[in-house]
Amino acid sequence: MISLSNALEEKLKAALEKAFSVASEPAGSARISLDPQLVTASKPEFGDFQANCALALAKSLKESPRAIASLIVDQLNADKSFLRLCEPPQIAGPGFINFTIRSECLIEELRKRLIDKRLGVHLVDEALPREKLGTVVVDFSSPNIAKEMHVGHLRSTIIGDSISRVLEFRGYRVLRLNHIGDWGTQFGMLITYLKDVAPEALERPDAVDLGDLVVFYRKAKQRFDEDSLFQKNAREEVVRLQRGETLSKKAWGLICHQSRREFQKIYDQLDVQLTERGESFYNPLLHKVVNDLDDCGLLVVDSGAKCVFLEETFGKDGKALPVIVQKSDGGFNYATTDLAAIRYRFGEVPEGDGAQRVIYVTDAGQANHFSGVFEVARRAKWIPPDCNLEHVPFGLVQGEDGKKLKTRSGETIRLRDLLDEAIQRAKVDLCRRLDEEGRQEDETFIEQVSATVGLAAVKYADLSQNRITNYQFSFDRMLALQGNTAPYLLYAFVRIAGIARKGGDLQAHIDKIEFNQDEEWALLKQLLRFDEVIVQVEEELLPNRLCNYLFELSQTFNRFYDQIPVLKVEEPIRSSRLAICRLTADTLKLGLGLLGIPTLERM
RNA sequence: GGGGCUGUAGCUCAGCUGGAUAGAGCGACGGUUUCCUAAACCGUAGGUCGUGGGUUCGAGUCCCGCCAGCCCCGCCA
């Protein structure tokens, strides 16, 4: 309904100009704001939109809000084009002006939606070809080599994927980057251990399956802690790796490859696309970062470490806090890598990504780190004008006890196990239901439905919460059959698919559209809000807004479905109802798709 | 000590540039099925929006103080 609200706003502005342009000009008086303050109506009984400007203008115009509202309404009622769009406005309460869109206009919007694959959501810039549009880098997921993916990565992965999907749908070129931890001192330990226990792997990479890399990591760590000779070797190995010695690089590549294969299984299961560009990618660029900072005069050497001091942040001792870009031993750290990444991502195309907007989806605990690094990048002038660098933080995943999510024995929960459990629980639910209802379904159906519902539940539970707050993980809640959950939304879609199966031609051409029930209008109005929600998610990067919308849409549809027969009524009502069913299904499918959740025909 | 985030119904959470009587789900209690999948729908009960000030015609929302919880704070990411 963006186009309708824009049209309405224009007419309101014109009315305000006509009513108050003289009053707003008197010499010496401050200029009066003629912003109509048009917003969505706070309740359905107030209509579709409301203008709050009369209350705000009351003081400066020295008139009562209702008198001002009345002047505005008089102007609007004199405007024929306004009256084609809206019913005569109502003044209510202390001075709100309420607007109800004329039903013909709503039906016209419905017609447009029915033939629009994008369901009313415009491309960010219709005029520009895709390759001219700004590139957005979304940095998300980012697990560490040889470590288990856990729930923290799950949040980043799911939220990052959804944000990417929304931006892509709006027409941006999105670069989904997986900034994996594939470099660092831990590789000295891992490579030394590999050379020790599986030297043949270096000769014939396929010969040895390193098995569970997490176990491998743990064993290497144990050895490192216990064996001083091993420790010495591991440290030397780091140096060899950094020098680029063939054997060391080969071992490094082998370990990364093994890890990558494990990650990919998860990404495939979640249907998440990522371009891997790990920390090692930036190795050749690190010296340049330090040199550049030095050239800008930002660098200070403190206790042997090269730092940039930020005066506005303070440490424990009350002194300015440094961002360390080169350690006293000459090594680089994560701040250096992050700075190199920022520089590269905003860099012009052959040598960089040419990004217009760079988004980091990481846990809120890294907020300090990013604000420091971002500030350094700003000072170094690595962020071009009109470009944005944003940290999109999210809260911790907690168990139902409110503490950090762990297994009963206190270990980190493996992502693989968590997803499997969700699917397994969905399966148990489904089988119980099939049993209760005496339904017969084949194994393929059961497997497919359980997997879709289980994964959808995990994703939706995460996305439906405002990402800033900590999030309490509960299988029981996310898989619940009612409430704001994935199964509830999927079921609404299934109901429409059911109507189609029972003979409702959802694709039929519609001549005449007619509605006469409240539930029909409620559903239609909810459907028409879709475009606003998508634009809002794009701006605020809060997928829970989309979840909330889809939940409300499902509720509105379920009320409609409960009260309003579709197949058993006469034309043209039947076709009209089929048309909003179809738009509901399309909207749910598209909306869930933007959350990374596929729909089902039956469940 | 400094910084960040959070505090809304018994529980889990929404609340969009400040706007009309603060919303939803779960749980509790009560009702609905010869009809497109009841994985649904309807109703009832339940709140000094942590707290004290301030700004404003108007504050859950903005500003300041305080309290509580979580997270971060020089060579890990």
C-alpha cells in the first residue's frame, strides 16, 4: 500500500499548504512544519491511515487541534482526486484525522498484485540495471576451521541469510561473505599434530579421513598443553606456515578442506549460499593496512605494539583505548584483518568489492571491537562518502534455564545435533498425528515434511525474535502447533493448497471482484501491507518484523478460513475469494522464502 | 572503574519517525467439528511498561539519575 499512502500524503500536503500557507508566513515567526504525520491507523476501527499533524500544529497556530483538523478536512473534501481515493475523513478524539481508503481502490490494488510476481514490492531502483546498483556485502556465519559450528553461528547464519535474501529481492547485488577463521596460531598446533599422527595424509590427501575435526582439535590441544617439545614444534610450524612453506601450506589446506566439507553439509541442509573468503585472504594486504595507517599519522607505538588510539573510548586505567594493529612480536591480529577487509570491500572494483554498504552479522559481544575498528576505518578515510558500514548485532542463545545453551553434561551443543533433534521431534509429532487421524503416508512424505517443519521451526524461532535481545531456545515452543511458530504459518499455506486440491482454480482469470464480508476486507488489507514491511526490513535489518507480519497474515487468513466458505458459494464471490486465497498463498510463500523457509503443499 | 545491551501479563516476547483505552502467543479457565486438514477458530481472566525525575499538548518510546541482569574492556576472534 506504499503507493496509496504516498498518494494520500501528497494530497494531505497540498491541503495543508492551502489551509495554512498564509498563516505560516507571518514575519518573524518561526517556520511551521507542514508534515502531515501520516501513519498507519493504530486500530482498524479508525480506518486505514491517520494524520496526527493537527495536534502538533495546535500550539504554533494557537488554535484547537480539532479546529485545525476541520480546516484540513474541508480542503480535502474540496479535492476531487482525494475523494476518488478516500472516503470523507473523520475527525476523532483530540484531533486525529482518520482515513479509510475507498473499496474500489483496494480492489484495484488487488488486481495489480494478482498479476505482479513481485507482489507490489518495487526494485530499489527500477531505472537502473542490476549491475549498476550498489553492492552490499553481508558478512555472516563465519565459523572457525577445526571447531564445531554452534548456536552462535546458527543465529548469524540464519539472520544473515534472511537479510541477504531481502536485499537481493529488492534488487541489490549482494555479496554473501563467509569470513571463516582459517588463519592463526592454532594452525601450528593442528599441523604439527597432523604431521605426527597422519603423515600419509600429506602424500595422498584422499588416503586419510581426518574424521571428526573437533576431536582432532581437542587431541592436538591436549598434546600442546602436555608436551613441551610439541609446543616448540607448533610455534615453529606457525612461522613456516606464515613463510608459505609448501608442506605447511599443504597441511593447512588439508585441514581447511576437511572443515569446509563439514560446514557445507550444514549450509546445504539450511539452504544457505555463502562465498567463502576467510581471514587468510587478507594476509597479503595486512602490511599495507599498517603502512597506510602510519601514513595517515594515526599509528602510535606503545609497549612495542602498533596501535591507533581512540580518545573517546577508555580502558580500566582511564587512558584511551588502543586498537592494536600489529603486535609487539610483529604479528597481526583480528583488528588488522578486519581493517584489511573493510578497506578491500569498499575498494574500487578490480582491487576491491566496490561495496556501498557493508553489514556484519555477529553477536553483540563484538560491538566494542567493531565500533573501534569502524572508527579507525573512518579516520583512515577508507569508507567512501555515501557508503555505510554497519554492525548488525544479535543476542546470546540461552537454554530454558536462562543460561548459555549447553548440553546436560555442560558441553557446547553441536549444530548438527541440534538440527537433527528438531527434525526428529517434528517427525515424532507428525507420526503421532498421522496415527491419531488414521492417515496413511509414505516414508518420503514423512521424511520430507519432518525435515521441512523441523528446520523451519529452528529458523523461524530465531528470526521471529528481535535479534538484539538474548534468545531462549526451546524445542517445545518452536515446534508448537499453535502460536507464532513456523508450523502455524506453514499450516495456513497448506490450507490454501487444500482448497486448490479440492477444485479451486487459484490461477483462474478474474473479471469481477466483489467482497461483502469483514473477514474478506481484513485479509485484503493485510495482504496489501506486504510491500511496506519488506521495505522496512531492508532499512532496519530486523527480520522479526517480517515474521510478525506473516504471523498476523496467517491469523487473519485462519479467521477468514474459519468463517468464510470459498468453494461452496456462487460466482462472482467464489472467484473473488479464490483470488485473495491465491494472493495469501503467494505472499506467504514469498515472505517465508525471504526468511529462508520453504512451504509445503500438505503436512 | 569505563562502555554496550536488556528490564513490558505467571512464562516467552511484539510494540515502526513520540500519538487515541499498552498488544500477541503460551499456560489457566470456558466454548466451537454432519461443511475447503480442529496443526484451526471464538470468549474470559491477567500489566503502576524496573525505579525516580525531566522535556512535550501527549512518553513504554526521547533526556538525566538510580537499581537489577547479561556482555565487553592491549597484543584471542
